[in-house]
Amino acid sequence: MHIQFSQSRPQAARLIAQIVDKGKLPSDLPRAFSEGAKAAAFKGNPGQVFDGFVEQGDEIARLALAGAGKGDSPERLPHLEKAGAALTAKYQSAGVEELVLDLSGSNLNANEVAHVLLGLRLRNWRYDIYRTKMKDEHKVTLKSVTVVGAPEGMDQAWAAASALAEGIEFTRELVTEPANVIYPESFVERCRARFAETGAELIVLDEAKMEELGMGSLLGVGQGSSRESRILAIRWNGGAPGEPPVAFVGKGVTFDTGGISIKPGAGMEDMKWDMGGAAAVAGGMLTLARRKAKANVVGVVGLVENMPDGNAQRPGDVVTSMSGQTIEVLNTDAEGRLVLADALHWTQEEFQPSRVVDFATLTGAMIVALGNEYAGIFSNDDQLSADLAAAGTKSGDKVWRMPLGAAYDKLIDSPIADMKNIGGRGAGSITAAQFLQRFIAEGTPWAHCDIAGMVWADKPGRTWNKGATGFGVRLIDTLIADTAER
């Protein structure tokens, strides 16, 4: 979608949109249009749209009002994104090529307008490269947005929002691609292409290097696949020289059959997005690099494919992690925590981060607990947890803190190794987090984000259609902007 700015409304404008706060219908609307909006119960709620036709000189134009909710809401920016996205959703395939966003008389500041445009752009994202037959009425026709009367500072605000859009779109692309296209090696190569000329440093560990480092936990997951495993680190040095980075670590299981503990066939195709945590980290790092964030940040992703061939890991096997701790693998479908165990330990050893946040589609139990409204966070640090919660509210990538505790920790003690990779039937998300905590160095602030219910949607949402949501990128960007940038 091409977005441009103008001081005057194009004469040929056929679709004009305005952003309306709740309860503040513009006073200069034609009477018939205003009465129509009231009759349709348009109140300016977030994402609500009302449209009709008005005279523009000798021409007739379509006028649309998009609701942005209350102006003082703590979720103001997500609501503005929803307003922009609602316009795209309505007109994306309506045969119209250009939308004019008229801000004349609006009191939106540059950052707020940028989030409206962000919503417009993100909701217009579709991945149609594998669709060879499509009816004309299903094709995307909306190609450009012209913004009239933008406030001062718009160039800088939109540049930052564009970087955020690029990161979210990259995450969606990685999550959407099928597993025969995105696997550990191709994930790395796609990142190489996207990060070229950004100034970010990419570090790749192959299986030989990981074996040398003793990463038996991660390597055990991928040993049943013909695709080699990888670790990819993306390093952005935008802060003070020598300042410890904030680290984000992502689970990247590019396809998860469950291994020998194989999953049921129904719905297994969804497991192409079991690398959603890695995709969120990659997209978040791309955003930070594109907008030249003034902070030191590193993103690390552990990339494996979990397959059940004759060399696959068996239930009952014991593996030794890079940390030296041993793990009894009781269920090969509890593989994400095995990948993260070595990725987390290596990240701390290699980069000595000030904070560590991991992202993973780790447990189905998280969906049972929180559905598709919040990601669950588990943390050993109250301040980091509070910072993530604040970033979630502000960005719209909402999170909810879950408990950790010694009683839960005992559930993963093994009779023959240091730990086992599953607990009992209850508290599955918590015991998974307790497992990860055993690989965090004492004194290191850490949080685990279980995003299993958030990376893929079966119905349209705030700024996405069905499919990949791009969850996590906003959270990463907002956390860094509000807590780490100098």
C-alpha cells in the first residue's frame, strides 16, 4: 500500500474517510448524512464504520467515518490502528484504488495519525503468492492512501510506524509460509536478505558448532529431520558502546509433528506456525534496525524441525543441555522448551544481557487458560513483568502475568536426571515456564511469553485478516522504546 501526504484533497477523490472519537460526530456533516449515522447507531466506537454519499461540487463522493473510541483511553493507539484497519477491511476489495484520509479539523497528533495509517497498511496485507485462481471481487484493489492535512512531525512519525509495519509484515510472512518453504536453513537465508544493509549483525551456528558447544537439548529435537538445525542471532548495537543488550529469544520449530509422540492428524497443518516465537523476534529486530533504535538489543532464535524418522529422539531418552543439566525426555511433543533451554543458556553466555525475554508458542494449555485475548507471561522479576504489561496495553499486544513457584517446580523433577520435560496433567503452561527458569542465571531478569493463542487467528482481528497476526513485534518495539532507549 502506497501512502502519501498532501495539503489539499485530490479533485478526483471518490472515497473520503475521517477519524471520529466516541461521541464526537463532526458538526459540519450534511444533515442527511449526520442523521443517517445516528440512525445506524454510529457512536465512534473503535473499529465502527459508517458511510454514505455526499455532494462534492458537481460530483458525488463516498464519505466514511471510522470510530477511534475515547480520546483518553489507555489503549488509544491500538484503537486508532483498529479505526484505520476497519477502513481497509471495508474497502480493500471494493473496486476502489485510492482512499483519501481527511484530517482537516482533526486534533490527532502525528504519532496518532501514524497509528491510523499503520492499521490501514497492516489490514491490507495479504499473502496471495500461492493463489493462481481468484475471482475479481476477491482481489485487493485498494492500492494507495492520500492523507490530507497531516499535523507537523508526520514524516518522522510515519517513518517509525513504517518500520513497525515492515517488522510485523515480515513476521506474518514467516508464519504464513509452508514448512516446505520455511525450515531452519531457509529461515536464516530469508533473514539474511531482509537484514542486508540494515546495519544489524547476523551470527549463525550450524549443527557442528552446536555439538561442539554441547547443545544436546536442542539438537535432540531436530535429529529426526533431514533438515539441519540452526541458531541465529541478530545483533543491533544502537546504544552506548559496551552497554549490555536486552535479549529476545524465540522458539523456532518450523514444523512440529510431535516427533515419536506424534500429534493427531487433524489440525497438524497448523504446526507450520510453531515457529511463531522466532518469527516475532525476527520481526521485532527488523523493526528496531529499520528505525535505528538507540539501544543495544540481540535477538536469538533456535530453529529446528521435529520429525519422527528412525533417528528421532525417543520418549525416555536423556539428553545433556549446554548448561550441563540433564533432561529426561518423557514426551517428544514437549520440544519447544528443549530448544529454548540451549538457546537461553547460549544467549546469556555469549551476550551477558541485562534482561532476557523469550517468545514461544509453547503450550496448548495457555490457550485453555487465556484463549486468544492475551499471551501469558511468567517472570522472575516484578519490574520486567510490569514493563511488559505496560508495553502490552500501550501496543495492543496484551499480556497477562501467570504464577511461578517452588511447588510447581517440584513437578518436573526426574528420578533419573536433573529434570523431566513435562509435569503432570495440570498447570502445563506453568511447569513449562518452571522448566525454562532452570536455564536462567541467578540474578538475570527474565520473562517467558507463551504466545500459543496469539500468533494465528481463525477470524479477522484488530489489524489482521484470518491467519498470521504478527503478535509480539509491537510488544518488543514498545518495550525497547519505553525502557531501553537513551
